[in-house]
Amino acid sequence: MKKLLTIVLLMTTSLAFAYEYQIEKPVLESVSTPGHESITSLALDCLHQSSLSGQKPANCLQGKDIIGAYKSGNSFVVPTISPQKITAEELMDVSSWPDDPTRLGGNIGAVINLFQACNDFWSFLGFKNPYETISGGLACNSHFGLLQFFHAQASSTDEPYLSTKNKVLAWIKFNYSIVRDANLLSEPYCRYFDELKADSGAYEMASAFLPDDHQDLEQCQNNYTLNWIYNSSCESLASDKCESVEDTRTAQITALGAIIHVIQDSYSQSHNQRGSCAEQKNMQPVSKISCLPIEQYYTYNAQDAGKHKDSDVLPITIDASCQTATDAKLPIDDAVTATARVLWYASQGEDASKLMAYLNRAVFSDPYIYADAATQSRPESAAGMCYLPNTADSNVNSQVDFQQRLMGQ
Ligand SMILES: [Zn+2]
């Protein structure tokens, strides 16, 4: 009962809280105080503390049960970025870049009704919507379309679990390669993704940027480089009203921001299922970090937008599982620790294999490889039971049972 009251109180608080990061309504820079920036700030402080003792960051959230708005003043160093020192302000700024990948920023007129703007009036005649092809640009695809893996989500309903997971991990690996080597930014976009398709793990991610049928793609016709992904600053959704930010350092820091963003989003209750939201009162969305493996990826397209954003607000509560995450079977780190570890790998100049091994084990661990979960097949993506436009759902109990099995209860 006490727990219930606490949850109700927290929900009331979060509704009244002025600081929201509405992930799928692009953050207006300098206007909001996004949760991404607070998680990033806590991670920077944890990195700083652990570096004093020469240790890798670990258990950054130990003892905490809530995250409120917070800004760090700590800087850190990445040897492969020039100049090497990156300030907290710079990192906080790029940690929400995937929510506004073309830097629409304060151009409110352009971002209001983004969903309508990304719908083609003629789509009823078979024309593709801008979120169904990369030629529709980054902004539409990031939130509604092919690039939802920017946010640890599936791009459509019924996407296989491993497709989403592969895309998320391939996106992280791609960004880390940019952080490690600025020269990649001048690689030809189409040739690069064409070659990347040969890597089976990266095929689906590369295909989102470069469909097989790409002869007419603007990126190929006009010899875009990989820098295009990071350098757009646009007045509107239309790509002909964009300026190019030709700054290698900005692009590399943005790539680092893209990595920590997708990791942080993977802990949002509305982006995928870590544990079960059925424990929550009346299945109402809450903002909570849970340190359990991802059981199912969600897709924004199938969700109630209002419920989705209710899980992306400050303050964020920390689930008890984050205090017991050292269990060898479920070694999931919390969002702050995972962010700090990414920064640590980058600051140490570690190669991608170590970062990816860590993320595979401690963030995106697949629960279905465990013997007692083997009989449960990996579910395809869906809205998530707490985020359905209609809250009626009959699978609540089976989801709870499955979670209890995972926890060995
Ligand atoms: Zn996001």
C-alpha cells in the first residue's frame, strides 16, 4: 500500500513537473531540460569519481531511487576527437540530438504537428510517406519511420526482436567508429552503406540508410558523405532548406551523443519492455529505470502518443532491480552506469569490440537465451500493453509470469 501511495505521489509530481523530455516531440534546444541531459550529467560525475580511483565506472546509481533535473560541470577527454577535451555542456547538448537530428531547434513552426508533416497527402494513392524512405530525411524517419532504432525502438509493428536488437547495436557500432576515426566522415555515403550490407549483423541498419533500390536516391546522385548524417541544420523538414555544419569535431561528438541517447532510451518504459508495466497502477505509464533485460521492443507507430511521453519525463524513479543487478544471470547495468561506461571506453581509446561486448552483456542482453526462458519465443514488436491506444489487454498475467520466471521467483 505504501508503495502504491508512493507511485501515485510520484506520478502526480511528474505530471506537475515543468521539465519534460518528450522524446517523440523533438526537444527544443534551450527550452526544455531533458532527462537525457540529467542522466548524461550523472554519468559524467560517475566517470569523474571512478577516474580518481583508476576504476571503470560501476553502480553509478547505487543508493539513488530517483533522478531529477541535474547538470554536471565535469569535462572529459576523448583522444580520438580534436581538441580532446569535451565539456559537460557539449555532451548534454548532443545527448538529445536523435530527437532533433536536423537541428530544427527553436523553429517551432516546423516541429509542431511533425506527424502530420511526415504524412504524404497522396499516400492513399500509394505514394510513400517521408517516414517510409530515407529520402524523406532524418527528422521524419527518426521519430516515425525507418530510423526508430535511434531510440531503441522497432520501426514497425511485428518487427522481429533480433532485427531491432541488431539495428540498435549496429547503429552504436557505426557511431563508435566515427568517434574513433574522423576520416570516416568523408567516406561516400552510398558506397559505405553498400559495403556495410555485407556484414550480416549490420545489414538491416545499413538498409535503412541505403535501400537496395537506390539509383535515384539523392544521397547517391549528389555524392553525399557520411558527414551528412550529423551535419544538417534545417529550417524545416524539407531538406532543401538545410545548411551543412562542416565541423568534424561536432560530428564526432554528435556520434557519441547518438550512442548514449539510444542506450538511455532503451531504459524508457515506453520504448521497450524491461520487466513488466503490469505492476503499475492500472497499467498507467510511469517514468522508471529498470535493470532487467529487454523482453520486447516497442514501436512508436502503434502507441498512444500521450501515454508514450508520460514515461519520458522527470523525475525518473529507479527500480529495485537496479540495486540487485549484480546477479550473474541478469547483469544489467542502469542507464547512468551504462552511459558512464560508454564515455569511459571512448576516453580510454578502447576499440569497438570491448564496447560492444559490454553492451551485449550488460545493456542489450537477450533474456531468451536462458534455459528457463527458452520455451518463450522472442516476441515481435508491438505498442506495449501500457501504451496501447486502448488500455484493454488480456496478456497482462502471462507477462507477469514470464518476468517472475526470469527473476527465478
Ligand atoms: Zn530518443
